[in-house]
Amino acid sequence: MKKLLLYLFDGLLILAMVGCVATPTPEPTEAPPVEETAAPEVTEAPPAAAEFDFSGEFWNRPYTAQKEWVLGVSYQNLAFPYVAAMQTAIQNRAKAIGVKIIETDAFNDTNKELANVENLLAQNIDLLLFEA
């Protein structure tokens, strides 16, 4: 019985050692040559955002809605200067085109913002704007 266990153990040991032998890795083959194409010439850089002119005909054309649009706007927190600036811009544009806005402020509270959005949707708004 001891001899049988010894042979069994030896066999397992040999199998374990054979499994640990490193196999030769195949030599890497050369990659196919890649065609190099010249990059297109840049003749003029695109204008920076400050260079765009928003005073043209497209931006100032009159808008007449067939019905009164109601926009719901949900703000994350109006205490942030960029959010307050966005609010002013939205209010000015809405007034210019005759659109009614309903605004809410979540004061950095996700649950409050969710409740605000649900409240806006219950008021049958035409468009919902998020600031998050």
C-alpha cells in the first residue's frame, strides 16, 4: 500500500513538473508595412469661441411661436456664479422670444432636484432643461 501511494505521489510530482516547463514562444512575425499618408495642410486655424459673431441675421431673426411655449428649467444650485449667469441668459432669451419659463433650484440636493423635475413634468411643460 505504501508503495502504491509512493508511485501515485511520484506520478503527480512528475505531472506537476512537466506542467511547469516553459514552452518556447514563437518568434514574432513582421507586421505588414503601413502606408504613410501625409496629413492635410492646415491653411487657417478655426476661430476661437470668442471670435464667433452672434449678432448676425440668424441669431437676431424674429421668432413667432404658434402657441405659448412653457419651459421648465431645473438648476443644480443658483449660488454658483456660472449657474446664475446661465439663468440670466435663459431668462433674457425666453423674454426676447416670448417663451414662459418655470424655474426651480435644487440647492445641491439630488432628491430635491428629482422632486423639482417631477413637479415640472406634472405642470405639462413643453421642454425640460437641466443644469447639472
